[in-house]
Amino acid sequence: MEARVGVVVEGGQRALNTAHSSVVDASARKFLQQPQQPQHNLSVPKRSLNQHQAQIGTVQQLLAGGIAGAFSKTCTAPLARLTILFQVQGMHSDLAALSKPSILREASRIANEEGFRAFWKGNLVTIAHRLPYSSVNFYCYEHYKNVSFLQSVLGLDNHRESASVNLGVHFVGGGLAGMTAASATYPLDLVRTRLAAQRQAIYYKGIWHSFQTICREEGFLGLYKGLGATLLGVGPSIAISFSVYESLRSFWQSYRPNDPTVMVSLACGSLSGIASSTATFPIDLVRRRMQLEGAGGRARVYNNGLLGTFRYIIQSEGLRGLYRGILPEYYKVVPGVGIVFMTYETLKMLLSSVPTSF
């Protein structure tokens, strides 16, 4: 899910604290936020350590996180497109022919009918979406977590040292930041869906043409179709990712405390991503279909809002219809998490050696 949100678990990489639009981002951020192991070299002055930390500042973290996320999504774009194609198949197709979707058959169709490059349809929009989304998300998180109202509601002003209260602020602040970032950059997400859902007939010829066509035919609000479903998925995604990741990590470390942190984080992040994807996939499927309502001049299928769309899909396709496309979504979680982690760490090392005034 592109608009899925991450969870702030522990300090460290603040630029990667909150919402991203995908299981991959939600999973990867958690282990990127693991605290660094303390250095026991007593010959290094405290001032030098502070200067080194300053070199890995906010802007560098934001840049590294944005590039890592964009690179990961580029690598997993074929699976992401397959997910979207399966999700929206039931809208205008013969349902009897969709009872047994096949990843290999659909991948072969894309390669033969549309060409190999078609696996990356809409990926340029995804990359364009990454940095503004991360920037808005980071800025809003830093703002929301310091809002006096939020602190007073959660009791932070009276219990500043309480770990549970601090996690509550991270949780709520991350959710609010995710909703804000999703709303601010939502038109790019909608355009990505429409470009990726196109098959042989090309109606939208690019990013700018898509914006122009949607505004002309559907009005400005047409760019925000499905936003309600996106915002509805923020809370459950955070709660499930947060609880599953923390539970798995605590259980693992209680039995195998000497295992490498990277291995634990990759495993727990991947499993929490799969759990979050399983639970929130129906909302994501409904969001994708609502994004395509009226696309390309086609007749509307769902006219009764979010709940009406759920009811229509269940009646016409059964409960299984809400999970159409879940397999390629699963397949991209583990490689996506690994790519984000390795790319981020590499970029962080490179950027830490670059002098900066940030």
C-alpha cells in the first residue's frame, strides 16, 4: 500500500519516523530507527562525537531516506504494478474469468503485449512522490509531537520521562503526520494508480497530461478520489505494524539476545509488514478502485461511498475479492525492506563524510 504509514519506535533516524506509503516503508523504518550501539573508545572526545553526529543531520537523513525509498520502489515496481492490476480487475471485467488470477500469466501478458518497460508504468510518479512525501511527513511529525495540546492530552507535560507516554506521542504524532503527508501528496498517488492500471489502450500519456485530463473531465476534486479510504487505513496500519514489530523483537531478543540487530530488524520488519498488509489490504484495494472511478471516461461503478464500495465488492466477488492481488504484495515486502536498509546505510555512510553546514 503506497500510502501506508510507518511507526516511530525508537529515536535515531528521525527523518524516517513516520508515514510511508507502503508495507515496505512501514517495515523498513522500524529497523532503521534502532538505536546505535554505544562506542566504547574512550580516546574520542565528547565534542568529536557530537560533531560526527552533526554531520549526519536532518537533511542528510531525509535525502538518504528518500533516495533509498525511491530505489527500493523502482526495484519492486513490477510486483507493485501486478498488485494494482489484480486489485482493479473486478471493476470492468468478467468476474468469471478472474476466479484464478495467475502472477506468471499476467506477467507474461505484460511482457508480450506491452513490452518489458511496461512493468515500470507509473514508477516515475512514485519517485516524484517520494521526497515531498518524506519532507512533509518529517516536518509535520516534528511539529505535531511538540504541540502543547497533544502533549497535554497524552499527559506528556506531567510525565516527560515516561516511556509509554513518549511512545504514545510518537504513535499519535506519526499517525497525524502520515495523514497530513498523504493528503498533501495524494494527487501524485492517484496519478500513479491511473498510469499503472493502463494496459494496451493509453488514455493518460504522462504525469502532466494526467493532471490536465483529470481536472478537465472530473474537476479538481477528482484528484482526491479515494482519499477517505487512504486516511482510514492510517490508524490500523500504524497499530498493527507497531504492535507486531515490537512484540516480535521483544520475543526474539528474550530468547536470542546475541543475534545481530540487522538480522532481527529485517525479520521482524518483514513479518510486521506482511501482517499489516494482510489486515489493511481490503482498504487499499477499495482505495485503488475508487481512484479509478470515472477514469478514461468510463462509467462509474461504485456510487455509494466507501462502505457501499465494500458492500458491492463482497456481493459481486465475495470476501476473496477484497484480497485480489495480495500475493505480489507479499512477495515485494522482504526484498523491499532489505533494499531500503542496505541503500539507506550506504548513503548514510557516504553523506556522513561530506562536510555540511546543516
